[in-house]
Amino acid sequence: MTNKLCAYYISTNAPPSDTEAASLQTEINDLLARVAQTEERIRRRRSVLSAVRRLPEEILGEIFVCLLPEILDFRGRTDLITLCLVCKSWRNAAMLCHRLWRGLGVCKSQLSFDGVIKWLERSAALPKALEVLHEEGDDGIQLASTALSRLLVEGLFLDHLTLEWPDTGVLLDALEVSEVSKLSRPLDHLKSLTLDLTSLWDSQRINVEPIFLNLPPTVICFQIHLPWYDADIFEHLDPFLDLPESFSRNLCALTIVTDWNVRHTFELLKYCSNLETLTLVSGRPPYPLDDLIEPIPLKFPKLQTLKVENAPFDLVANLAALTTPSLLNLDIQFAFYDDFNSAPHRATQYLHSFLASKSNCAQTLQSLNLGRLSGVPTDKLVQILEHLPSLTCLALCGLNTEEHGGLFYALFHRRKNSNGEACKSILPCLEVLELIEVDQDYDFYWLPRFINLGEPRRLQDANNQLHDDHPFQRLTVSRRKRTIGKNLEGYLRLCQRGRVTVEVFGLVD
């Protein structure tokens, strides 16, 4: 259709003929195709002006660090290589960022001495970490002909080493090399060591003492996964396994993962007087109440963080014998008690004894995390919380209506004196409260009242003017369903009126 004819139809209301309409539609399609081509050309030219192209390689490298784990296993290495293949500048950014190459995790079957050395050398002078993991079906490897033995004796100096190794021959031979070789072996420059011996022994292999006796003296962070408990083996395991005294006294952080009983576990701690962080992970079911042993008194004058996962009550009972005057952070995740109805009650009694008496930490404790609270009554929780004047962060996991419905009512009234006025009797410095896996029907009526009743602090601003500052700052609630519920929504608005940041999320749909 000509421009003149098209102008005629535009200026009138006359309809075009079928032939003219088809011609006009063809012209429209051609114009649309040209518009699409033009838009694509614009898009490509805009991509050339993208700010990402102008990012310094150092910034790109930092972004890659945030994307990837610190120690790269097979998947992590694949992701890093994929980033390197995007373009030349991304590859240069990855190669320049030494932190991307400082940690390597490989399975025994994938070990290559030259490959590991080449990878870790890209981290330049940064501290290096190596994890050697065990795969089911792997065969044992002889010291003289394997990459592992060379890495332990001849490889690069390592800051952290993880060995998940059921056959101790290679490790023992590396630990027991001659004194002449010790000056250059990676083992004697370690700062952090993880040994996973969970599948170490059977009826023919029960002796791990040579490993303990030859541990590198430079290690300050030690994590040990002890072999699974076997009653037949433990009958003949006397004396108990001991960490060497010189090695123990150098430790600042210790993690023990075991299903052994409390007596065996705490025997490993008797020389660890300089610990700052202690983590105990129990892998066994709780024992009957009448099987408690005499607590083992231990002193940790520098301990600041204590974490106990899946804690059976006999382990919590032994905490009452610990002296930890510098403790700032305490995390106790109670074990499940299906068979012993009074066990949670007893466990909280021991925890209260630990905080209120011998530990000497009640006045200084700043963070408390209590998990798996099923079976723990409200009055015991209040008894634990009412003598913690310095606590700023409190996390409670597993609150339910039946057992803990009156918790915040009790805390609210403990914060009031006989005249109904606010006082500092309980948690006066609380700033953060986290309620995790709360029952869907939990009643939060007293929660905002407890939060907003906190005693304000008198602070001085930049102009030397005094003003009141409420200590409480943040509330986090996670429920077992994503819906908030009407009863919670209104109470959260009350909390926010008190200048409190509120976060609510569900764990499942």
C-alpha cells in the first residue's frame, strides 16, 4: 500500500478492500520485525555499557568468595571452574583472588599429590586447608606409594587439616616420622586439626592411643569424632583414652563428637585448662536416671563459649561440676526423652545448678540458646532465666502451648514489683529474643507486654543530653507453618510500637 493511499484511509473512516488490508498487514509485520531487530541492537549496545564490565577484578573476586564455600569439594570446584569459563576477565578475577584457592576437600580416591599442590599454590601465602574424606568402598593406601602420605610429609604447610580415615596406618606413619623430617612436614605447622575416627575400630582395631600421643603440638583448634561405642571393646579399654597434657594445654577450641558415656568424654578434658570454646556433640540415647555417675569437677578459667548438642541429662548433670567464670555464650540442645518422663525436668535442674552455683558465670553470661524444650516446665525455665542480669540474647526452641503457655506471663510478672511497677528483677539487659519452631496455636498475649516492660536505660547523646533508651531491639519468631495467624499479627504490632524490629517466618508450608 502506498503512503498516499494509507494517508487517505487514516484521514477517513472508509474500510480498505481485502487486497489492501492484506497488503497493510504485511507492511505492519515488516515494521514489527524491524522494531524487534532495533530493540535487540539497543539491548546489545546497552550490555556493552553495563556497570558489571567496569567492576574491578578485585571486586569480582570478592563476589566469587561470597558465592562459594570456604573449602571446595567436588561441587564447589566445579562451580569455580564454571565461573572461570565465563570470560577472560572473570578468569583473571578468580586467579587473582587467592582466598578462592586456599581450601580443598577431596575424597581418597580423587587424591593427586601434584593436583592438590597445584591447586593450593594458587592461594599464595594465605593459610591453607585440606580435607581428605573417606568414601565407602575405598581400599586402604600404603604410605610409601600414595599421594596422602606425600601430602602429610612432603606437601605444602597447612593451617587446617581434616582426615576422615578408617585405616590409621598412613596417619600413624606420618605422625611418627623421624625428628629430622619433622621440621619440614605440614603436620608440624597445623593450627587446626579434625580427625574423624567414627569407623576406625572393630574387634581387630581398637588402639588409637598412638595417634593421640603423636598429635602435632602446634594445634590450637581440635575436633575429634571418636569411634562408635562398643561395649565389648570398652570392657578392655583401660585406662581411658587421654589427650597428651602438653597438647591439651595448647588448645583454645575443642569439639568432641561421640556416643561414649560422660566419664570417657570428660576424661579427655582434664588437661584442657586454656579452652576458650568447647563443643560437645552426643550421639547416644539418654541413660536411665539411676545410671548417673559422680560428676567430674573441671576448671576452665578462659572458657567463653560452651555448646552441647543432643545433650543427655547425665551430660548436663556433669556441667554442674564445671567452673567457668568467663563464660559468655551457652548453647544447650537437649536430647529427646521418649522413655524417661522426668529426665527433662532433671536436666533443667542440673542446668540451673550449673548457672547459679559453681560455674560462677550467671552474672556475666550474655547469650543463652536452649533447644528441644519439650518436657521442660515453665517454672524451671523461669528459674533458669531469673538470675541472668547480663543476658542480652536469648533463643528458645520448641515452645508449645501445653507446657510453656504461661512462660511470658510468668516473666512479665517477675518484671513487676508488688506495686505493679516495672523493675529489674529478670533479664534487664535483654536485647534480642528468638523463638524457634513455636507451635502454631501458641498464645503470644503476654509477649509484647513482657518486651515493652523492660527497664529503659539512661544514655547520653552527642549533645550531652540524657534520654531513655529501651534495651530490647529485635524479636524473631519462626513457626512450624508459614501462616502468621490473627492472634500473632496483632501482638506483633504491639511489639513494633515499642520500637522493636520484628521478624516472623514459617519453616514449612
